[in-house]
Amino acid sequence: MAKLKDKIEAEYEHIEDLLNEMPKFEKLPYLSFLELAGVATLLHNFYNGVENILKQCLLSKNSSIPSGASWHKDLLISSVENDILSKETMFFLGEYLAFRHFFLHAYALDLYTDKMEPLVEKIESTFGVFQKEISTFLEK
């Protein structure tokens, strides 16, 4: 379990670094196109870090990592089924998953602040809840 904690802590450090770079949501309407693209990348990277942690938690339980076209969504579902996340946290993280999908399949010109503002506003609280649930999982 010590190795798992070390891996999770490394991911937390990366996530905390990107949160330190994230502008406040109120500033988003005043950012340039390139700055908005940077914010979108930070949101995407946040969710990638969350997925990395969830995959490590599942592996620690000898559970398989979902595969196939819907593996990202299935990862969240499997994390609930394996008592890593609550359904409520899965719902909040699902919003970041949806943005990740949009970000990967849209043109940067399609980035609008109204899609990003709620995610930026809630990112720190979402991360805090996520950390608490991961901590609870590690204590089991």
C-alpha cells in the first residue's frame, strides 16, 4: 500500500501544481484565446490526474481497468462499484470527463468561457472531496 500512496501523492503534486496556475473563474471572460486554451488544457490535465489515481486504486484491488470505447466513463462507474468513489463524486467528476471529451474532439476556436467557468469555479472543492474519498479508500 505504501507504493500506492506514493503514486497517489505524486499525482496530487502534479494536480496541485496545475491548480496553482488556474486563474479564478471570474477572470475567464477577460482572457485571450491562447489563455483560454491554456485553461482548457489545465482542466483536461486535472481529469487525467484523477483517472491516473483511480486506475492505481483499481489495480491495488486486483480489479481490471475498463477498456473499450467508453472506458473513461466505465472507470468512474467501476470506481463507485469498488467503493473508491461515491456516486455524488462520480457525478461531479463526470462533468470534467465530459469537458475532457469536448476538449479532445473540438477545435480550440470552440472554447467558450461559459463551459469552463463552472468547472474552474468548482475544481478545488471537487479535488478536495476526491482527496477525502481516496484517503478513506486507502484507510480500508
